[in-house]
Amino acid sequence: MASFLLGGPSGSGVATTVTLGSVAWPMLARAGYSKDAAGGLLSAGGIGAILSPPVLGAAAFLIAEFLKISYLDVIIMALIPTILYYWAIFLMVEFDAKKYGAKAIAFDTSLSLWQLSRLYWFHFTSLIAIVALMIRFTPILAVFWAIVIAFAISFIRSDTRLGPKKLIAALRGGSIGSFRLVLPVLARELSWGGHSHRFGSEIQLHHPRICGGSLLLTAIFTALVVWVIGLAVPVTASYIICAVICAPAMIKLGVPDYAAHMFIFYYSILSEVSPPTALSPFAAAALTGGDPYKTTLQAWKYTLPAFLVPFNFTIHPDGVALLLKGSPVAVIWTFVTAFVGIFSLAAGMDGWMFKRATWYERAILILSGLALIYPTLTFDIIGLTLLAIAVLSQKILRKEDITALPVS
């Protein structure tokens, strides 16, 4: 929850990871988390900042630009996938806590949650300011006035006031961060001509042919392309490149343009947890003192169930209900089945539901999750049946109590 509240307005996975980690890491260590596991959890929460409304990282503005839609439409489409992402992290944390016997910790605080909210309520304006401004103003003007509002409200309290030194530091950090967008945007403009355009055209031409016209294979191939490109470039650059060369191939096979771009956007986020540019896990490892690559693998474990969700709204027409497109009944049913499917996937991948799962229970749970994520009634019935079998096995057929594993 702290990752969401901090990362939503910031839109930066690394900043959220480092800022929250400086407070959370000592508590996680006292609770029994290893350095790598704690770093993976912190970076997974930080990555959520890039796909969480209201900011969603810089790439979300480009989605609106590509599709010629309002930024509010992008926020609406991101709501349910964001809920499912944090639901997956919550489940992995809960299952790990039970599996490894994590213990509760006590800490003293002079201020309650209500007192903190009463003193620093004005920070919550960042959650709604830019969204409200985007309804009326262009993105450039909305960002400008959001900065002005943030500067003005900082003077409400003396300890948050942006004096000359703090203001210069903030402007310096923002200016440096903006350079990360300049070259990718320039590359996007250049991609419409010359060698980049010809390369993009070749990908668009052969992409469906390689997959034999199969939408599922095309989606898998697109995910792999986005992931590989994301190994070398950050999220925004990865989205820009792949939106040009991959989205047309998916659209050609019948995927709505907004679903294709959201699919690419979510897989571009994998660049934050993929070496050699796994920025958030590497930042978390530097904070905890863990191994960067082991931390990256832990982050993959926490985030992987949610990254199967984009296939839901691309490989079948009914799946766009997850983007709040379609009838209310379809939206609610698709959300509920995906919600339960994430539970099954998380339990199967972590090897724990009500107790430690056997190998066949894990297989049943994973198959159940995959079936529930696929948005058709037949697969939903199959998925729910498999989940019921797994619950029956754990609750009735296996009476023995399996104690928690030692913390690794």
C-alpha cells in the first residue's frame, strides 16, 4: 500500500523503491526476510508505481498521444490491471509469511495514522491534481500547473517548504530525469523514415507470418520482443520502440488498438526487473546489501502472476472487459475470475495455499489460474473446478499439519 501511495504520484519505480526501502528494509529484516527476498519485494512494489494511476509513468502520456485519446481514458483502462498487480504481490507476501514463518514486529511511533494524515493531508493532492488538470488542459500545461500546485502547497508546513536549496535540488533532479525521455522521443520521430522505418516495416510484415496467424503466438512473440528490447532500454524507450514495430502486427490480427498498446506498455515495465537494466532490483540490492541478480529473481517471483494478465485482454475479444470496455456484467465477471485466477497462480507458484502444496497441487493450481485468466465461460468453469479440487486436497484429503519452512 505504501508503494502504491508513494509511487502513484511519482511514477518512478526506482525512486519509490529507494524511498520506501530506507524505511521498510529494517522492518523486513526484523520480520525475518532475507536481503534478496526483501529487495525483491521492495522493487516489485516500486515497479507498481509505473502502472498505477494517476501518473502511470511517462509512457502513459505517450499511449494517449499514440491513440489520440484523453489521458483519463488511459487511467480508466489501467484501474483493474493495477488492482490485480497489487493483489498478486499481496498474495505472494501472505504466502511467504506463512511458508517461512515470518514474525510480527513491534515498533514505536509518536504519531498515529490519523495524526499523520491530519498533519500532511496536502500531500494527497498530488494523487488527483494532474488527473483533474488533464481533463481540461493539454498534457504540457497540466504538468506545468501540477508543478506549480506542488510548489505552492509545500509552504503549508515549514518542514516541507521548498526553499531555495530544496527547490534547486528538485529542479535539478527533474531536469536530469527528463533527459531520459528526449532520446527515445527523438528515436520515435526518426523511426518514421530511413532504416528504422524499414526495420519496423519488416517486423510488422513478418511478425504475423512467423506466428502463422495465431493470435496467442503473436502475443507471446510480442512479449518476447518487448522483453528483449527492454533488456537494454528503460520502460519509456521500450514502449516507444515496440509501439511502432509490434503494435501494428497485433492490431492486424484483430486486437483493438488500445489493448495492443496496453499490452506493450505492461511488458515494457519488465525492463525494470530484467538484467542488465533491472534498475529497481539493483537499487534495492544496493540498499539491502543483497545480491543484485538474486534480488531480480525474487522480484520476478512477486510480479510474474500479474504479468500474465495482459494476455487476458489480447488473446480473446471478451478480455477487454479488464480494461473497462464492455457491459458491466462482463466487466464484473471477467474481473472476478481474473481475481481468483491470480490467487490460484500465486498459490501454485509459491507452493503454499492453506499449507505447503505438493507438486501435483501446485500443478493443479497453476492450470486453474491459467484457465481462469482466459476469458471464456468454458475455461472459467474448468479453472474453478481445478481450484475446488486443490482446496479439497488441502483441506480434507491432507489432514496433517505442515509447519513453516525455515527462513532461507
